[in-house]
Amino acid sequence: MQIKGKAFTDIIKEEEQLKRKQELERELKKQQKMEEQLKREAEAAKKRMEAEQEALKIQMTCLKIAGRIIAGDKVPTKDHQYLVKHDSKLYGKALMMRVIKEEPKEYKQLSEEEERNNPLSKSSTNSEVTSDMNEIVTPTVDIQI
């Protein structure tokens, strides 16, 4: 009887161990799925962050160009175009707020890096750019005190 009793308890122990093993395997699979999901979410967050950084970089360049225009300094034509392309409202406001200087500072192109990264934007020639920029009217504001 003891031999049969031992065998029965061994079988029960083996079944319990098998159940624990299966439960641990299910838990492991669950954790692996969670890990994969977290990796996907982290990758998506990284892509969103990179896109936001690029947008911020563009906005900062636009603000610098607008500041130069407002100050009445000479800003390269390509920077004017860059500002029009990325923030036309800011460009209009910068032109409206422009101060006329006797000796304006001349700046180098800020948007050069953008041009290098985007070869398609180099398709227009300088003569086209100059003719387009000649059409821009600089408004003047008379202030009476």
C-alpha cells in the first residue's frame, strides 16, 4: 500500500509542478508581449520626439529670420522664401513691423542647412528668386505723435 501511496503522491506532485510550469510559461509569454508593446510605444514616442524637434528647429530658424527682417537688416532672399514657406503669417507680420535702418547689417543665409538636407528646394534659380522678391512690397508705417 505504501508503494501505491507514494506513487500517487508523486503523481500529484508532478501534476502540481506541471501546472506551475505552465502558469510560469503563460506569465513569461504575457511579459514578453508587454515588453514588445513597450518597445513599440518607445519607438513611436522617439519618432514623435524627433518630429517635434525638427518642427521646433524650423520654428526657431523662422523666428531668427523674422527678427532680422524686423530689425531692418539685409536678409538673404532664400531666408525670405524659407520663412514664407514655413510660416507665412510670421513673414507678413515681420514685414509690417520692419524698421528702416540707415546702415543695415547684412546676414548670411540661415536656411542653408535646410537647403542641403532638401535638394528639391534648390530647383528655383537665383533670377526667379530675385524677380519674386522684387514683387514684395515693404509697408511703411507713419507714426504721428
